[in-house]
Amino acid sequence: MKEKQVQFFAKSACRVFQDSDDKGQLWSLTLAVKDLPQGFPYGPNARNADLAAKPAKAMLETLRSQPQQFIYYNNGIMLVVGSLQARRVEGGDFEVRIKYTEPNEETEDFLGHGVLNGGHTYKVLMHALHGQHKRGEHYPDIHQAHVQVTVAVGIDEESVASISRARNLSKAVPDYALKNLEGDWQRIEKYLPSAYRKNVIFKPNEFEENPDESPKYTVVDLVQRLALLNNELFDFRKDSHPVAAYTGKGSLVSKWNDKNYEHVLPLLPDILWLEEKVMETHETLNGNGKGKISITRTSGCSKEKCTLITGRTFNLTVAPPFVMPVIAAFRLLIKDGQWIKPKEELWEQYGVMLVERLWDTYKIEGRSSAASFGRSKSTWNTLTNTIAMQFVQI
């Protein structure tokens, strides 16, 4: 990490709070936006700011047409820094000096200093002042605009995530983004093969520089898949099944704890491999005639191509209820975090049989909607018992 120092002028600077131990402080600054320093990191903020977002567009319009009203319309910016000094200078303004720490490649997970809240405001102002503008885009009176900046000084890193979470709850921040801020997804990212990382979003707008290439999957989809093989949370011996992987993925995220998934995290690549094998089988079975199933005409399925987290593309789309229960049945074949046999042998022995049994079950249950089929505990129970009846000693 490297320490940086910036100096700028503010119309007002007031220390509004100080901890009893004199370590933590809150300052309130009012400054002309033209004096706002460049380069503050966004590390502590739960969201990557996006100029295409509606709030950002509204701010830019205010800066263009009513810059003097900006300070009234805007909630301002909150920074976390290492130290702040302010002194009144001739003319009544304040000279402000701030020191903050900027992470480098070795410390990129450091949550400490930078824009804690108001990331959109900061990015909008930097764009209006210094950004590359489109033809016809200009802010001729931006010197009339002011902004309110709250500065937290001397806040330890452990507190930053909690403060950011609390302040960002006032807006619709996905739970997975807040969990990412707290470092909860580090182990998932560790076990996700590097070749697949570009296919998964871990926090909103992560791929904003190339929005057209933004993946459709988020870390929530990985949590879903890990839950499918979690026999500790969903113990088949107690007639418990990971139906929540389909019906309640939000609760899986909010209740996430690494310790509950320690035994399945290393199996994440295998789970994604199993999903490919299930899709391979669906692709083979799809069609008309003897031994075929019109999968693409089934509820929730279609002839549209789909691409999995691995990046592999198939010539049909299959609804999750026709994939997840098959993968979940394989949790019976894990002991002490290891497959009882090589996964290839296990698939050869049980895979196609499970997929065929799934479609038999779907027919027996009256070809209900995909959603109803996925919510039905009997769906998951039938496939689990298919293995349990053949494999007695786990």
C-alpha cells in the first residue's frame, strides 16, 4: 500500500464528531466541485459507480442545467481517510489536507480508504470536470456547483465494511454485493477455475467498462450450485433436500457462512462439470421418436441456446428444475469432502439413469409447470432415493 496526500480548499470545514478515545472523527466539508480532488479509490464502496444509472444521469442533467442547485439535490459523498487537517486562510475559506492509503496489487482487498458512500456522485463529478464528453455534452457553469463531503478519519478496517453496509442499505444494493464487500466470497473465488472467472459477477457493474460483455451469472449462481451438494445443510438421511437452491437462493446468500460449505467448496469445479454432463444428456435425449423426449417443448425449456458458467454452449435451454435435482442426488456419493469414486465413474454409473428417472417423475406428476416441479419435495426425494436404494453403505 502507498500513502497519498491531497490538498484542496473548502468553503467550510467543521469537525462534527470525535470519539472519546480521540481516534475516530467525522468532518463535514462544503466545497466547490471544481476543487474536489481526483483519484480517490472506490475500494470501500459496495457498488461500482455507473454513469449509465438513472441517478447518475439525473446528476449530470442538474450539473448542466441547474448547477447551483446540485448541493440541495444531492446527498453528497462520504470518504474514509487516515488523517485530516484544516485551517482557515485569508478570504474565509479553509485549506484542507488529507492523507489516505491506496491499495496496490498485493493489497487490492484492503477496504480502508476512499469513497465509502456516494460513489455515483463522485464519479459523476469527475466525469463532468475531467471526463471524455460526448458531442454536445458540456457543463459551462459547473463552477457554480458545490458538494457536501463527510470525512471519517481514523476508522479501522474492520469497521469499514459494517459502516458501508449500513449506509448502503438505504439503496437497493444486492445482498451478494454487500457480502462481497465483507470478503465472504473470497473462498468461492479461490475454488472457481480461473478460466471461468470472467463468466461470473461478484459485485454489480463489475464489468461496466465492457457492458456488452457483462456475464449473466453472479456469485449467487455459484452459491446455488454449492448448496446442491451440501449434505450437511440438506441431509438426505433426515429427508432434507436443497429445494432452497431453486426456491430461496436469496436466503442462501443472506445466511452464507464459509464453515457450512467447507466440505463442498473444493468440489465447485466438479459441480460445474456435472452440470455440463446433465446438459449433454438433455441434448442427447431431446427430440421426437422412440427413446426421445421433447424437452424443448416442456415448461421453462426452449430451443434457444444457453451458455453455462463454464462457457460451454448447448443447443437448448433447460429450466433449473430439470437440472438441479439430478446434481443434488450426487451428494450421497461424497464422503469427508471427497467422491467415493472418481466423478467420471460415478457419472457413468448413475448420471444418465438419474436424468431419465427425472423425466419419468415429471410424467408421473402430470407434467406440471417447471416451477411446481422444482418446488415439489417429492421430485428431489425421488432422485435421491434412486441412488440411496442402490448404494446402501455411504
